[in-house]
Amino acid sequence: QKQMLELKERQDTDRKEKGGRDNDKIEVDAVKQKGRLQRTKSNKRLKQMKTSRDESLKDDIVQGQEEMIQSKTYELKASVQDVNAKEQNVTSEFLEENDLRKSLLHKECRNPSTIKKMKELGGAIIGLDRFTIATKKDFAVQTSLGDRRLVWCRVPKAGCSTWVEILLTLWGRKGLQENSNLHTQIFAHARERRKLTEKMLSLLKNNYEENAERKQTISMMTSREPLARLYSCYRNKIPDSKIKVKGVNTNKETPTFEKFLYVISKQKPGKMDSHWQPISMLCNPCTYDYDFLMRTETLERDSIAVLDQIGVENFPIPRRNRGTYLTDENQEESSKPAAITYYEEVDVETLRRLRDIYYLDFILFGYDINPLLKLIERKEKKSAQ
């Protein structure tokens, strides 16, 4: 009996100890569960915070992109407005100057001394292929030219290549050989329009009655300072014999500028090569009333303005034949060497003949002939000593 009581006590003790351990385990498990819950909540909060930050950052990025797009759009609009404003200024500036050029031309064409000089030089036969006639069907781009015709007198060494490329680009070179010479393409086009050219030139005559057909015709030509044009012609055509001139580059002697001028100054103006023939003979501005008188010296500005007048906007002017010598119209005027500096070694007799041949180009187009006259005077005094 005593043993049974001891056994019972031990069993009771064991049950208490086991119950205590179970309670401890329960408490531990409860603590662990609480910790897991807290970590879960903490992780959830962290995830929510991260999501919130990501969304906030995303919103900031989107907002930044939208602001950047708006800023770029504003800048683009401002740039377009600025370009349009500049083009308008360029056009108005040219048109104002064009009126002055035409006024001077018309005045000199009526001047008795100018008329006398024209008779002395004699007239040149106007080559019909010298004129390019463009009609509505020629233009591959949409312009406001409409049913109007464009008449252009091509003058070699006076922005000619630039305008050949402009017109061929506007035409999309339609029906023309892509790889052939630009000037060959224009001449081929001109030969196809001989009858139309005759008709258009008759409309441009100053004594021709103004009518609706004349009003539908836009005409233009380009001039260039005579001494600069001559030097440019020599520099680009003579040393490498692109144009052969007897007594200059047809033998083994060095084709000097002085020799070139000496030979051409003895040629009859009406029979000269078109590259150095006087512009007054090539385009005959006292007979034909051109709407626009462009100048090589301001060719880019003038071309933009004329294109604007025929309905072509934002057209990139081709950069052709632009060197670092006196005829580069992109240089500041003060940085250009004066054309007369290339004539210091030319003999006085040649200078006198050049003065007479190109006198009308100086006078009609408003170029200063005084540097040439002073050079002649200086050489005459030196030879008289």
C-alpha cells in the first residue's frame, strides 16, 4: 500500500512536470506565432511602402517625361515660329532690296550713256536654251505656283549650279537621268521647251502689253560682281582645262590669270563663252523685265525669299562651289579679300578693255566700278613717269 501511494505521487509529479513543459511549449509557440505575425505585418507594411514609393517614383518619372515632352514641344513650336519669323524677315528684306535693284536697273536702261554703250558693245544672240521654263507639271512638291510659270535666266558663275540643283530637286528629277550632269539635265529640259521659251520671253519684254498671262509668269535672274566672277571662272575652269581657251591652257605653258584676262579681253563680247560673257548680254535685262534680281553675294538669302514667293518653304539651299576665296557669300564681308587685289599684276591695256566690256554689268546691277578705275589710273600714272 505504501508502495502504491509512492507510485501515485510519482505519477502526479510526472503529470505536473509534463503539464508545465506543455504549458511552456504552448507559451513559446504563442510567442513564436506572435513574432511571425509581427514580421508578416512588418513585411506587408514594407511591401506597401515600397509599392507606394515605386508608384510615387513612377508618377514622378511620368510627370517628368510629360513635362519634358511639353518643354520640347514648346521649344519646337518656338523654333518653327522663329524660323517662320526669320523667313518672313528675309523675304521682306529681299523684296525691299529687290525694288531698289529694279529701280536702278530701269533708270540705267533709260540713261542715254548706257544706251550708247550698249550700241558700242553690240548685241548678243540670246540663246533660248539659256532660259529654263518651269510649269506646274514640273514640280514634284506641292507649291503655290499653281498655273503660273517660272522663267529663269541661267548665268554661269553666278549661283547657277545652286539653282539648277534647287529646280531639279523640286521637280524630283522626274524624267531626268539621276547620274547625269545637273547642267546637262537642265539644258535637255530647256531644248524641249524652245517654243514655250520664245512665248515666255515675248511676255517679259518691257514694251509688251501687260495681260493676265504675263501676271501668271514669275521671272528671275542672278548677277555677280564682274571682277569676282572673272576670277572665279579662271580659278574653277582654266587651270584644269575644264574649259579650253586658245593661247591660255591649250599648250604646256602655265595658264596664268593675267594671260587668261589678256586673251578674253580681245574677244568680241557677243561671241564669248557664257562663263565670262557679260551678264547684261546673257540675260538682256533692259529688254526683259525680270520680277526678281538676285545677287550671288546674297544668294542664300535671296534664294530663300524667291522660293517663298513661289510657295516653297523651309527649303535647304544647296551648298555648291563655296570655297574660302572672295566669292564665298557665307563669309563676313570684312573677311573677304577684295576682288581688285587679284588684278594688281594685270597690264593697263587689258584692264581698260575689261572696263569697257563689263561696264554695263557694273552699272546696271549696282556694283562699284571705282576700284577698277582707280587701279587703271594708278597704272597709267606709273607708266607715264
